[in-house]
Amino acid sequence: MIIQHYKDVEEMIPQESGVNGVKMRRVIAEKEGAENFVMRVFEIEAGGNTPLHTHDWEHEVFVLKGPIVIVSSEGKKTAKNGDVVFVPGGEEHQFRNESDEVVEFICLIPIKK
């Protein structure tokens, strides 16, 4: 068993094209012995965003500190503190912070085997 504070995990800045003001921590991943899922904690600065993108795997998201705007083929939707978001594999999506404060969310994805 591993117990650690998420702030003790190294912060990473995603290098994908289209990323703006995003920090991520891989708090549970393969190095901790996870075989099925990766748990990531994201912080997006005011005005920041992830890229508009798609991939084969799903996301399960829990909003810690919102509001966060999620852009998809269905348009724009806003999630607030305590909301959960499911993004199916293959759906184009983007997370945007249109507020004046940092937003935070947990995102689970499968380990790609």
C-alpha cells in the first residue's frame, strides 16, 4: 500500500501542442504498481486549456475546484465543484478554464497496454 499527499508528487507540464497553463501530477501510475488505471490531478490556470483532441480511451473526471468548461461535439458544458464528467473514447474534447481562478480536477484513464 502507498499513501502520499498529491502535492508531494512531481508536477509536470504537458508538452502537447495546444496546451496552455496546465500542470499535471501522475499521482498513481505504473511506478506505484498500478496495472489498470492512471490517476492524474490537473490544475489549469485562469485562461488556460488542454488541447482540443480525441483518442481511443475514456476519461473519468472529478472536479475538485471549478468551474471548468468542457468543449465537445455537443458544444460547451460547465462542471462545478463535486461534479463528475465521463468522456467516452473517441469523443473530441477540451477542458478550459474561463474563470479568474485556478481550477483543479482528478482524471482517471486506463493504462495503455
